[in-house]
Amino acid sequence: MLTTKQVRAIIRKHTTAAEIWTDKPRHDYIGSLRRVKCYFDNNGVLLRALQKAAGSQNVTVTTGNHHSMYDRGPGIVVKCLLG
């Protein structure tokens, strides 16, 4: 499993304007599992690079929040380890 730094480096390599977030599963969680998120922006090259590096089972494309005025569409979520 990749680390958060590795995932962020892949995202930065394949896009110039990505907003990137790292989330813990819940506030009381003390383990090292994390999720790095960014907008998809129809960037198939980025999606394939993440799937290849992290494993397709660790990469999810979300539908986005269509009820929010801040909706930018689908996102990519990558399960990874803190580091």
C-alpha cells in the first residue's frame, strides 16, 4: 500500500491544479490508514496512474455532491498509509 506522500506525488505529477485532501477514517482512530482525495476532472491519465501504483482495489471514483453549490463533480479517493 502506498503512503500519503507517494499518492500526493503521483497526483501532482499528473495535474497542475488539483486540490488534495488527506482524511483519517474517524476522529478517534489512532492507526495509520488514510485516504487521499482530489477532484477527478475527467483526468483518465491520473486515474490510471493511481490505479496502477496503488492497486485498483484502493482507488475509488466518487459521484460528487450534486446538492452543494460547491460541487465540482466526481472525485478520486485513494486508500493509503500515513507517511
